Amino acid sequence: MAGAFHTRHMAPAVDVLADAAAKLSPADPKVPYVSNKDGRTVASGTEVLERLVGQVANPVRWDLCMETFRELGATALVEVCPGGTLTGLAKRALPGVKTLALKTPDDLDAARALLAEHTGAGA
């Protein structure tokens, strides 16, 4: 294991992130955001940010996220973290769903293209 990510040992990072997040005014997501806290969709940008901050020190419920993706009829997923582990799991559990792990800034164009293709939104 690379670190104690998503555990109580990350609590000091939550405080730092919460301070930084308090200075932001996030917009509401244009496509459903599925929280890895509980697999629920979140429509409020403020709640997305709160959940992201809190998730640093809490377990990831990717199983519940994949259930939600299936229920929503998701056709594409973009993983926004450096590892690519979650997209690997999704490829096996959600056949036919296109996946992309956004590992570096070099992957941004591909992510934009995938999202545009599957949401009808311009890049």
C-alpha cells in the first residue's frame, strides 16, 4: 500500500483541504457526480466539494458507485486520480462502458473528447 489514504490517518489533510475549499465557490456539476462516499449522485457543487474534502479520510465505496453507474446507464467514466485502479475495476464490472484514467495533464484532451462524445457537450 502506498499510503494510509482514505483512513483516519489522513485527518490532518482534511483540515488543510477544508480551509482551502472554504475559499472556493464551486458551480453545480453539468453531468451527474457520483460520490465515492456512498455511491449517491450529488447535484450541488458545494456538496461535491464537501464530500471530496471529507472523503480523504474515509473509505471509498466504489462498489456502490458502480451500482449507481449501472442504474444510470453510464456509457463512459473518467477517473480523476493518478492511479487508474478504479477504471481497471470498472472495466471488469461494467463491460461496454468506456473508461479513461486522468493520470496527467496530458490526458485532459482525451478526457474532454470522451465526455463530449458521451454527453453531447462541447469540449
